[in-house]
Amino acid sequence: MPVTLESVRFRYDPHGPDILSGVDLTIPDGQMIALVGPSGSGKTTLLQLIGGILKPTAGTIRNTTAPGDMRWVFQTPTLLARQSVRHNIDIAVVSCPWSRSERADRVEEMIRDVRLEDFADMPVNRLSGGQQQRVQIARALASKPPLVLADEPTGQLDHTTTGVVMDAIRAARDRGTTVVIVTHDMYVAGLCERVVTLEDGGVSGDRMTGGMTRDVTGNMAGEQTDGADHGQA
Ligand SMILES: Nc1ncnc2c1ncn2[C@@H]1O[C@H](COP(=O)(O)OP(=O)(O)OP(=O)(O)O)[C@@H](O)[C@H]1O
């Protein structure tokens, strides 16, 4: 079921200003969408409304994915610091209806997807911030969730590693996962199929990126996004 927002308003302080003052948005199943916009425009707030962490002040949000089936990627990784990379990913698949060997294969697949093979047995508190970010992404995608909500998932990553992570996210999308990514990085936005811009409390831009494809080496083909607003897709 698509995620739909109708006339969504939100304010943190009942006596304060609206942070969002009428957002209408439909996110079809399996879409990979970037939320962009100036700092403070409400991107994280909107993500938290979609995920049900916040409730709208007015308007309607329909998201039929059960909270336990959604996966989050936060700006700051929330991992079991003293546990290994493998263990941190493994706990994400414990409740999946798969055999033991399927679960183990999936964990190894995710470790490979985010290129952490050499660190699989290392406690995550001995990894760099960017490596921890990759563990968090592997953990979020491991259970093949229907919906992933990611807040600046590549914020600590260099260009090459950003490409690796985006490939893993795109592979999830190709399997049908809906992905919403808050980002400041127009390179990341361009790897999503749709870019929604938030500004002044509402959606000021909404466009498809034009079927960009990109291989794992970072080479790109297809239309480059330019951050401009081309109106409704
Ligand atoms: N818990 C909170 N209580 C009160 N105001 C908040 C709270 N969280 C965010 N805000 C305010 O809401 C507005 C939108 O914040 P939000 O974090 O959603 O923006 P953003 O677009 O994600 O910003 P950034 O790109 O800088 O991360 C900002 O003005 C911020 O100060």
C-alpha cells in the first residue's frame, strides 16, 4: 500500500509556528524517493511523521506498514557497540521467517554488499564513523523490509562509499522495498528515482530524475540531476 499524506500540518510547539503547513504526497510501493530542501525545512520531521514517530497536528497520513516492519537509518548510527559487525546485522534477521542457513547467507550477503568483509568479526566501536554507518545500512536492509526510512544515510561517507551504499539501497528497491532518503547530497538525490523538495512548510518541487543508472565503480549514465525544480513529475 502506498504511503499517502494529505494536507499534513505539523508544529512542535502548540503556540509556535507550523513546521509543515500543508503537505500532500503519495509514495507508491517500491519507489526510491529523496527528500531534499534547505536546512530546517522539515525533512527529518516529515520522515518521522511518515514513520509514525510524530503525529500530524492536522491532516492525514496513511502508512500501512507495521512499525515493526519499517527500518530506520539514523544520522548517528545506533549499534551494539561491543558486538561484531556480523552480530549487529544478524540480530536484524533473527525474527525473519527463514531457515538458519538462509539467515546466515543473508547476513554474509549484506556484509559483502556494504564492503565490510574484512571487518565482519570486529566490534563496531573499533570501526570508523563511515564504517558504522555502513553496518547500520546493512542492518536496515537485511530483513528485506517493505519500507526503509533513512535520514542522511551517506552523511559520513566519501563519494565511492556513498556509491556502494546507494547500490545496496537500490538493490533493496529493485526487490520492492520503498525507500525514503533525507539528504543534502544532490549526487545521492540523483540516484533516487524521484526527488521531492521541501521549502517554506510545503512541497516546492517534485520530479522524476529520468532513469539514471550507475555502476558500482561510480560511473554514471543517464540524466544528471541539477537540483533545479522542474515542477510536478
Ligand atoms: N524536537 C523539536 N522541538 C522543537 N522544534 C524542533 C524539533 N526538532 C526540529 N525542530 C525544528 O523544526 C524545524 C525543522 O527541523 P528538521 O530537523 O525537520 O529540518 P531538516 O530539514 O531535517 O533540517 P536539516 O537539513 O538541518 O537536518 C527546524 O526549525 C527545527 O528547529
